[in-house]
Amino acid sequence: MHTLSLSPLDPDFVQDPYTAYDRARVAGPVVFWKEYDMYAAFDAATVQALLRDRRLGREKPPHLVQPTADHLRDWDRVEATSMLDMEPPRHTRLRSLVLRAFTSRRIRDLSPDIEAVSAELLASLPRDSFDLIPAFCTQLPVRIIARLLGVPEEMSDDLLRWSNAMVAMYQAGRTRDIEEAANQASADFTDFLTSYINKRRNDPRDDLITQLIAAEENGEKLSTEELIGTCILLLNAGHEATVHSLGNAVKCLLEHKTPTAALAPDAIAATVEELLRFDPPLHMFTRFAYEDIQLGDITLPKDAQIALILGAAGRDPALYDTPDRFDPARRAKPHAAFGGGLHFCVGAPLARLELQIALPALFAHMPNMQLAEQPFYANAYHFHKLDRLMINPRF
């Protein structure tokens, strides 16, 4: 078996992980990633198969669970109720209850809100060079998720601050300072949601929190702890994915001088799928083996962890012709940007809708915009996101 020695903090890798993925895919497709001390799969077939293989799961085997550190107790309390790290039957129960509230109709009904918030943000953009990430890419999804949950939009800055602190826990190079900030954010977020959920129990509204409170299956409802964990997961995952999908997408469209026809109503859905394939915001999704699993010439041992490299799967030449070429007219094929199987991203329809509405609106508002400087990706693997995106609007 090939051993991959590659730091996720290496500047060249941060700016261009795809070249390294190509080398690893040829050597593998499954290799042992030394710096992560785990196996990793880089080809689309293996990634897609393992996302759906019930012999693996997100939930850590009980005998591998370590006692919680004192400085991470609030963080761990939230994580314990996150369906992202659960397997059936707990995952089945929680996800089915969430989907009773997080319906496709509720997502579709957000279209006017996405259009209105996009228009408001675009109208307030500077006329000189500015950073699009905080001005537009960040504000749109956090305000939409606040409306969806029913949380006051004036809480957006707090939601954003808490989310950023918590999501940093998944990045390479995690430090004690990051852990303490995430724990404090978890405590603050939990305190706010506890109070807010109690208000909604006595004053129901037409929002997702009220729907989650009411959701019931076989006589079971979500506990307050599960409600809190679910709301935090929906905000953190939905916000992080859309912010950086938008940023990566605008960079890609501008660098490739993409014709406006690719953003037309009859083309935008295909363009969004190609953008998500070409440069997705989440590159790694890990799973544990619950039994020995044969992967070609390699045996993945029971209890071993394996990284499924979603970003590499989207550039696999076995599935896509000229995979390193951005082609909005490419015939659509399934990609792994939102994961797959039981843990397929529950917010994927909302992320797609936001991209399909926001990108045409942005380019219609600034049809002559250009990059004001070379964009650089943040040192935040396993996320692939821009530090900033300086735009010259050229009105």
C-alpha cells in the first residue's frame, strides 16, 4: 500500500489540492495518509461506494471514545446530539423528524426571501473595489438560515461568530485557542437557543424551530438538546457550505470568463452542478470501519478511520472527461460535493437554490466586474475556501 506524506497545511497544497489528488489517485486509489494517520480514498468509484457502505459509519465505536476534556464540555454536549455523527437507529429517528419540518416545499418557499435579500445586499455593495466574501457571500446564507429557523435577523452577527468558531474545530492545525473559542461559542449558542426554543413552545410561529418542536414520529419528539444540536448543525453546515460555494463559484466564473448564457434560467442549474464538482467547499468526509473491509489489495481493518476525499472524486478522469476543465455545458453526472448515502447533506436543496438565485443576480448587477487581485485559498483544510475575494465592480 502506498503511503502519502503531505501536510494539509502545505501552502502549495492549500492553493491547489487537485494536483496532489491526481498523484494520490494514481498511487491508490486508497492510500495511507501519514499526516492524518488514516486511510484515504481519492477516486470517485471508491468514494461513492464507501459513502453508501453500511459497514462504515460516522459514529465512533464506543471503545474508541475518549473522556471529554474539561475545556470542551459545552462543545461535546452539542456534538453528542448532532445527527452528523450518528448512525441508525438514532440517526434514522432524528433525520426523519428533521425532514418532516425541513421539507422541499419549505425550501422552495424561500425563493422570494433569497431574491429579496440578494437584491438588498447587492444594492448596498460599494462602488469601488471590495471583498465579496463578507459583503455578499457570507451575509446571504446566514440571513436566509435565520429566516428559515425563525431567529431574528439582527442575531446574524452572533450566529456567524458562533458558527465560525465552532466550524474551526474541523480544520487542520487545531489549537487550544481554537478549542476554547469553540467551547465558548457552543455555550453561548446553547444558551440563546434554549431561551428561544422555550419562547417558541409558548408562542408558535411559521418557522423551522416551531416545526421541529411539533415534529413527531411514533409518539416521539425531539428533546430540547436534540433541537439545539439540530439547529446548530443546520446553521453551521448550511452556512459554511453556501458561503464558500458562492465564493469559489464567483472566482471560477470570473477566471474562466464564463459567458452570461451559463447563468440563464435554462442553464443555471447545470452550471451550479459543474461549479460544485469543479471546486467544492468541503473536501474530506471521514468514516469508521465497523468490520474488516477489503478494498482491492488493501484490507481496511475494523475500527480504522478512512477519509473520503470528496474534492478528488469530482476530478476523477474515470468519471469525467477532461476533469480539470470547467465546462458549464458538461453533461451532468452525480458528484460528491454534498456527500452521499445516509449522511447526504440535508441542506443541499437550499444550498443549490441559493446558488441558482444569487449567482445570476450578482452578475446581472455587476456585468462588468473583474477580479481586483489574485484570490488565495484559506489555510483551513479540509475546507477549501477563499481568504477573501476582492472585486472591482466596474459599473
